[in-house]
Amino acid sequence: MTIDRRQFIGAVGAGVGLAGVAHGQWLRDDPEIIGHGPHRFRALPGWGVQDPSKFPVNNCHEMVQTRDGRLFLFGNETRNNILIYNKDGKVLDSWGTAYPGGHGLTLADENGEEFLFLTDPDLHQIFKTTLDGKVVMTLDAPLDTEQYDDPGRYKPTEVAVAPNGDFYVADGYGSQYLIHYSHKGELKGVYAGPGGEGDKFNNMHGVALDTRDPANLTLLLTARAQNRFKRFSLDGRHLSTVELPGAWICRPVIVGDLLMFAVIISGVKQWENNRSGFVAILDGDDRVVSCPGGHEPVYDDTGTLQPLSQATKTFMHPHDVCADTDGNLYVAQWNSERTYPIKLERVT
């Protein structure tokens, strides 16, 4: 069974229950199974759908799960920038009216207490908050560096936090620098920059700490328009590159020995109405092993990954993937008719 947009609007007007339906989402009687090998999932598009008059969303950018199992969603809807879900899709709480460009959401643990780092490229700022939204640190554009003379050139998109509390800010919509701060917010270094090859970037959309080798922690940075990740040392040296042809990738997410990420579009170089996204999962050797919503990954005889692309219409423009402690995934979407996140239930 499917429901078209006219039927959906009529259902809302008639007060019909909205479970399983969101703006632009299809209602399925038989949730599809997507993915490959041991990494397969049942797509549940109705998870977390809310009454938009109570809990509206615009662009759902990123999600994290806290130690107590709650799922935090961050977006740019200023009536509730943050929605807090349980794993069943019920909204437990909401907060945030001050982040018109709400984008990056990173969870940090400091001596057993959890904090959030928020980025807002529209405000040219990052914020550190408690889980209930109290701001404990605000950082503006780093105008005391030689790389910045105008706050408008600073549009941060992501934060990664090291074990010692140092953190790294990706200026992904601005000037393409990686900015290194101490845990107190003291500037320690500015790395990378605009360009294409080596340690340079075109759309440094995300950054994450790669913890899969505890003795050799590194940073993974998104080079979205170049369809690749670039690996950096914690002191800002470019170490290696992971090529992901066809994939316009969002932030890297480390889950155990796996690397996951959302592919916002695939295969082409234009954005208009190009709803061609999916999710990708890489193993500990940075080889793509599953593409939920995408075609099965193929490596040729030389070990070269062939271009990745969408296979099903599960997603429109997925922007982030969050894994819970049961191995299920949650996919937040950008520019996707104000849809709520899609849950991918792990198939065992």
C-alpha cells in the first residue's frame, strides 16, 4: 500500500493517526530490507514521526545516542532545534530556539558527564552545551589567526573531540580549515585549507576521531565534493586518503570496528532534485562492505572500488547515520520534505 501527497494531506485534515507517515514519506505494509552481507536492515520509515504542529522539523542534520539510550536529533527548525527520542520513536523532550543553521552534533564525555558540541554555520559559531541545553562555552570565528579576517568566512559544520578534551572544528561551509582547540577553548593550531589534493579540501563537511586503533588515534575528515575521506594525525598532518567514487559523503561515524556515513547524493555533480542518497558501511580495512539503499559495492581485480550509487528509493538526501547499542541505525535527512528520521532495524 502507498499513500500519495494528496491522500496524506487529507488524512491529516481528517485527524487520521500519523504512525508510519511523514511529509513525503511512503507508508509501507512490508518494510523493505536493504544492505548487504551481515549488514542488512529493515527500513521503518514511520519511526519517530510526530505531529508537525507540536514537534516540527525542517532539515534533520545529525543524531547521537547518549549513555542512557536517548537519541538526540539536531536540525535547523528553531521551534525545537533538538528533539530527544527514545528507541521506540517517542519524543521525550525538546529544546533549542537559537540555532537557525543548526548543523553539527557531537557527543563528548568529560569525567563521566556528557556534553554536546553544536555547530551553526549561519551564526558562525560553535556551542558546548549540557544535555538539557545549557550553553557552557561559545566560540566565535577565530579572527586572531592569519587565516581569518572576517567572521563571514567561518561556517563551521562539525566538531570531533579527543580523549584529552582537545577538540577539532571543521570549517566545512567556510574556508576549509581544521581548527584545533584545547578543552578550554584555547587555539592550538589551524590545519588543511581550501583546494583539492593532498591536505586541501573542497567541502570539509565532517570530522571524527577514529578510535579503531587505540594505539594510533587519527582524525577522519570528509572531502565531500572529492568523494573521499582524508586521514589526519592529531597534530594536523595528512596521512592517507580513502577513495569513495560516486559518493558525496557526510560526516564519518565510528561504530566499533566499522566506519559508517550517509551519502547525501551519488554519482552526479548537481543537486537539483537529485534524491539519490544511501548509507555506506566500511570495515576495519576501510573497504565498503554494505550500502543500505545503494547497490552492492564492487571492487575490480586491482582492488579499486567502482562508483557507488543508489539502488532503492528508501532515502532522499540522507545527512547522518546514528547507531544505537542494539545495532539499529537512524538516518536523518536534509532537504527531504521535512521528514523525520528513518529507523533501520538490524536484520540478524
